[in-house]
Amino acid sequence: MILWNTFVLALAAIRRNGGRSLLTALGVVIGVASVIAMVNLGRAAGQQVTANISAMGPNLLFVRPGMTAAAGGTRAEAIPFDPDDLQAIRSSIDGVIVAPGASASATVAYGNLNATTSITGTTNEYFGVRNLTIAAGREFEARELENGAPVCILGPTVVTNVYGSAEPLGTTLRIGATSCQVIGVLSPKGSNMGQDQDDTVVMPLRAVQRRLTGKQDIATIYVSAVEDGTSGRVRADLITLLRERRGLRDDEADDFDVRDMAELAATLQSTSATMTALLGAIAAVSLLVGGIGIMNIMLVSVTERTREIGVRLAIGARAREILLQFLVEAVVLSVFGGLVGVALGIGGTWIMVTQLGMPFVVSVEMVVAAFAVSGAVGVVFGYLPARKAARLDPIAALRHE
Amino acid sequence: MTAPVIMPAASPPLIELVGVRRVYGEGDSEVRALDGVDLVIQRGEFVMVMGSSGSGKSTCMNLLGCLDTPSGGSYRFLGVDVGGLDRDALALLRRHYLGFVFQSFNLLPRTSAMENVELPLVYRGMGARKRHAAAAHALDLVGLANRADHTPAQLSGGQQQRVAIARALVTEPMVLFADEPTGNLDSETTHDVMRLLQTLNRDRGITIVMVTHEPELTHYASRIVTFRDGRVLSDVPGEGGR
Ligand SMILES: Nc1ncnc2c1ncn2[C@@H]1O[C@H](COP(=O)(O)OP(=O)(O)OP(=O)(O)O)[C@@H](O)[C@H]1O
Ligand SMILES: [Mg+2]
């Protein structure tokens, strides 16, 4: 009963001092909102990284020629890979799927529409390795791969850009100076780290080499470890094999890069977790500042309401009831601030997340924690002013000007 | 949350001061605000306390009202030695037996007359509905039933003091202490307030102890006590007795 009545008194006092109450809560509003927004944003980024990487294929390794030290201390581009390298990887490393990649950039046109896109020359293994599925049409036939036939499979973005609403299958698409027949369309994959993965055209390796780049080079080798968790072993084997094939001495650095997606994922994950913790910590400081704001304004409030406290004491309020009232006021204000802060924080997260094209995640435990913390802030920072109020001498308080 | 148990032993006087002293400060700056006050007040009296400025009237009222404790001598309220009570016990004594009216009204600002009057009942733990009814009744008694939703800023001085009186009497106290309650009022409203106090004294049997500087008010009192230099100079019956 007394607690309820104290609550009623505190609410009445808060209502009576409306403007100041809002100001008091503002610090906590901002603190909680920033903690929530920062942590949720960090989590969203982390989730997106994981999602992107598993979409790419978590067991995927990219092998690319790197830079090599050339005469005179300059650095030159290392020799590219050739089909023999591919063959060697296939035959000497267990449990892998290997696909070559020759890439070019070209303008593609159909009817009166055209767009510039990236063309990848590869084999059917590519679809498995890159986690791509063909939505309509078919894969390459062995004969087409052998001959470098002018056939192509389109990403959904290319279809939209060049075909509009027309049906692409079976049509002839102009790619740079050549033309090729559209035999398939890929399922959409969305964008990954700001890159549209659907803005692509896939052709047989030989077709790209012969008709677009004019070279026998293989710019990238895609390797997928068939079994989960073996990508580390595959990576080590790849490095040994390629060093051997490229005749590198022990004291020479690798002139190629092997990127391991699982490793990259782990790195990005821990980076994003660190960032989340850091941002959260910075935001927590603002919550602390909010708490100090509450203390400050409550102290002012106690001084200003000294006479009121004197009246309450004269009427028969005990010290503990005065203490409780001011404490409840502080807690109600800061929890109210926490409520508004949670709403703003979630709203802010939503806005930023949609702007950045990231997944919207709200961590429930964060919201609960924010409430608990704002309540605690009220108790901790409300205690000193409340004690000051409770310790007032009734006569001195009544005489206060 | 119950009242301190006070067992009247052979019905002791309501208030009994024996050799009460109240000293402020120490050493050279020592001020003997009360210097040996003997005073007995029975239930139902209307005591008016007079005396020149600085004679110790307010100091005595604070002691009587259990807002302060004596430096020496004894104060018995209904036979209980108040000097031996702690802060919380004094608060409970005030809550259950005493009412206060101040010179400067001391109503909570931006709070309706109704809520102001309800305040002491909140500390008594009374439920909202009963509280409301009691406060409405008290406001009616002071003639302000139609001003219940007004805040102090929307009331005249005399009306504010009547709200303060309603707040003091809503708990049906045994004694009502008023330190210069008419000090801030003009003569017409002064007499309104005095008539109200007299009615409370006569019809409800509330003991009233009131400080005033205005000799023309003495006819409302049943007894006039005059202070000088922290002592009782004279103690005479007034015309306002029942
Ligand atoms: N808190 C205090 N500290 C020190 N001295 C005090 C204090 N309160 C009162 N005094 C002194 O005690 C004496 C009596 O004061 P008190 O307020 O009781 O006088 P009073 O009779 O009520 O005067 P007035 O008619 O002006 O209100 C005065 O000399 C005053 O200076
Ligand atoms: Mg005085």
C-alpha cells in the first residue's frame, strides 16, 4: 500500500514538473537508444557477413596469381594459371571440385537495350562451387565446352537490364563483337558486400578465351572442399602444389593468393564482434552520462522542492518515505527514458539497416538488458539526491526560501 | 503503519512542558531561544501565543509540533516523553495526532486543492476513494468545495490558507498548530480564517495553538500565553472560551 502510494506520489510529482522530467529522462533516452542501435547494427552486420559467406559457399577457396618481385626491385604481375594447373589440382588433391575462371568485361545488347557486365568463362563445376542454380534452361554441354561454343547463361540483373520483360531463352545476345545463344538463366543471389552478384554472364571457358580475351590465361581458380571443415587442409595442399608447379624456391614468397572463405568469415566475424563491443561500450558511456544527468537534475529538483519536502515531513512523512519517493521518481524517469530509448534505438536500427541493405535483427535480451540497466541507473544515480531529500531537517526545509 | 500506542495514564494533559529549554549554537554564539518554559495545555483549549519578535514563539511551536526536540526539560504529549522519540516516531506522532498551518500556506505548487488536501491521507495509507471523499468533505468544511480543481496559483491568499487548513484538519488531528496563520492575509480574510478556526475548536473539539502578533484577534482564544525572552511572561484566560 505504501509502495503503491509512493508510486502515486512520484507520478504526481513527475507530472507536476513535466518539462524538467522530460529533460531528466533525455540523457537516458539517448544513452539507451545509442546502445540498442549500435549493438543491433553490429549484430546485423555480423549476420550479414555470415549469410553472405555461406551464400558464396563456406568451403570455397579462390586462387589468383599474385605479384612477384621483378628485377630492379619493382613488382610485376605473376604468371597466370593455365589449364594444366587445373588438371594438376584435380588429380593430386583429394575431395575438391575445381572450376576455372576467365573474366572479361563487355557490353551486352539485345534489341535496343544494352548494359555493361562482367563475363566469366568457366565449366559446369562453377555452378556447384559458387552455389549457383539455374532457374531456367540448362547447363553447358560437353561439346560446347570442348569447342568454346557461343552459348551463355545470364544472371537475373542482366536479364532485367537487357531484356526488360522479353523472354531471353533461345535468343541471340550480342556480347562485344560476337554473338551468342542464351541457354539458361540463373536464380537470383542478391548483392554481396555492395556487389550485385546477379549482374553476370557465364560462358564456356574457351569461348571467353577465344572470343573475348584472346588469351589462354585462367585468372582465377575456384576450389571447393567437398567436406565441411577440410578447407584448411585443401588450402595447405594447394599452396604446396602450386609452389612446386611454379618452381618457387624455399626462400621465395608465394606469387599467388589462396583466399579461404571460412577463414575470411572467421576474421570478418571477429572484426564485427569487436566493433559491436566497441560501439556498445561507447554507447554505454553515453548511458552513464545520462545517469549523471538524472542525478544532476534530481539534485536541483530536491533543492527546488525543499519546502515541499518540509511540508511532507511536517505532515508526517518518514525519512524512508521521502527517500522512496525521490528514488521512485528517478527510477520511473529513467525507465521511461529507457522505454523511449528502446523505441528510438529499434527505429534507428531499422532505418540504418534498410539503408544499408542489411538484415533487421532485434536482440530481445538487449532490450531487456536496456530496461534493467536504465532501472539500475535510476536507482544508482537517484539514490544520492533522494538521500539528500530524506535527510532534510523539517524546520530548516519549511523555512527554505 | 499503526499509530504509536499511547496509553493515557489517569488522563494526563494533552501537552505538558516542564522547564523546557531550547538552545541554538554553542559558546559565544549560543542563543537561548527557550529558557525554562512551563506550560500545560488541556484538550479543547484555543491557545493564542503572543509576544515580541524573537521571544521564542516559533521555537516553542516547533517543539510542541514535534518538529524539533528540547535541549533540556521535558515535553510530554498525552503523557509520552517526546524527548525520547527518534525521527521516525516523531513523524508518526505528527501523522496521526497533529496538524499544521503555516504563515506562508506551503501548498504544493501546480497541484490542485483536492490533491493538496489528500496528501496527509496518502501517508496514512488510505485508499484513493476514501481519500477523495475525506478531502472533498474537508474542502466543503472550509467553504471551498467549488474550488477543488484549482491550483494554488488560481486561488486568493485567504482561499489558499483555507485549503491549508483543510489539509491540516482532513486527518482529524487532536491539535492544530498555526504559526501566524493570518500573517499574510488582509483583515477581512483574517477574520474569515479565525472564524473557521473557532468553529473547528468549538464544533469538532480540535485543540488549537496559534501564534499571532495581532492583539485584535485575542477575543477568539480561550487563553492567551505571552512570551518574553524565551519564558512565559503571562498566561491569562481569553473571551473565546466555550
Ligand atoms: N535555527 C536557529 N538558529 C539559531 N538561532 C535561532 C534559530 N531559530 C531561532 N533562533 C533564535 O531564537 C530566538 C527565538 O526565535 P523565534 O523564531 O522562536 O522567535 P519568534 O518569537 O517566533 O519571533 P517572530 O515573532 O519574529 O516570529 C531568536 O533570537 C532567534 O534568533
Ligand atoms: Mg515566529
